[in-house]
Amino acid sequence: MSKFATVSSETLEELKQFDSCTISNAVEQFHVRTRNEGFVNGSVRCLFPQISPRAGYAVTARVRTSSTPMSGRCYYDRMDWWSYLATIPAPRFVVLQDVDRVPGVGAMVGEIHAAICVAFQCAALLTNGAVRDLPGVLKTGLQMFAGSVAVSHSYAHIVDFGETIEVGGLQIKPGTLLHGDQHGIVCIPAEIAGQVPKVASEMLASEKELLDFCKSDQFCHATLSEKIHRISKQIGIPGGELKI
């Protein structure tokens, strides 16, 4: 039995039907955190925007690439890392914090590392550092979010793993449920994850109503105000504030 809070496979599949912006908006409605937290900032970007949304549980590690590892072991020669990764429930979301003074000197993950990750049922990788071998990685199907792209792996190696780390302004614990797509990555609190798809669907329906209204001949300022107020009440937003 997993020591991490998990959700059903059905919920995971439902979450992947929505883009990360909609998921973020839906999470906001539960008031479990302030609106300026719970997501990775713009210092990290999605490298494969054509890939559909991914969701998974965080597998965390700290890495360096600018200096040699203390043990002299190469980045791929860490079976203890792969053993740890297997302790996190699938699907997995690998998260690597590059702790060098200047992150991204070398790339921790390329085509081979990505292929191993996919074999371990990893859905995506997130790092503030660099990655490489983009065409090869894309063929593996692994989604990647990174701070930069590099030519060499330099002295890429794992410093430690299994701890709380920070990437792009987001603190991430092992087992944290993450959702990401071309827009970025958002954390979904496990205690509300099962309710998020329903709220997300309701918000999309509200957005469609407003979008259709904006394209119609009936559009006017007065009616817009009335629709926003009514829709806000329908989806239970305090104070009549519609976040879209």
C-alpha cells in the first residue's frame, strides 16, 4: 500500500482531459491555497506543446552538472535512484532541481534517460535545469518541462533524492500530484483531486456560454454584466467573481 495520497485511475484519466489552465482555475474554487502559489512559474517551459496533458506523482531529486560527482559515478549509473523511483506510484512525474549556482550547464536527461523513464511508467519530466536530444526524447513519448536546452550532459549527476525540492517557485514533495501541458504545470491537492474534473467541466460550460454570447448579435455591456454575475453564482464563486 502506497504511503502517498493517491487518487483513482479514473480520476487521473479525467484530469488529463483538461488543459492546465482549466485545472488551475478549478483548484482555485476550493480555496485550499492562495492564487499566487501551486504552480510552476514561467522560468520553466514546455518543450513538446503538441503532447496532450499529463498527470502523475512527483519523483524528486537534486542534480548538478557543472562539477564532478563526489563518488565519481556517472549520471546513468545510479541504480539506487531507479529503485527509489519505482517506490512512487505510477504514473510518475520526474522532478529534478538543478542546484548549481547557474542551472543548466549540462543536461541531466536525454534520449536514453527518457527511454528508461518511460519504461518506468513516467509520464513527464520537470527540471529548472537543461535537457537535450529533443527529437529522440519526443519519440519516447516523455513530456518535458525545462529551464533550458544544452548540447552536453557535462558532469550531470544526482546529488540526492526523495526530498522536498523547489522548481520554478513551486515546492514539491515526493508523491505530489502534478498536472502539466503546453501552458505549464500545476499541483493538485490530493484531497480535492476527485472533485476537480466536475468543477472544471462546469467552468468550461460557463466559458462556452460567454464565448458564444461574445460572438452573438445580442452582445452588450449590460447583458455581459448580468451573465457574469449569474454564472458566477451558478458555479459557487463567492462575491460574484468569475475567474476564467
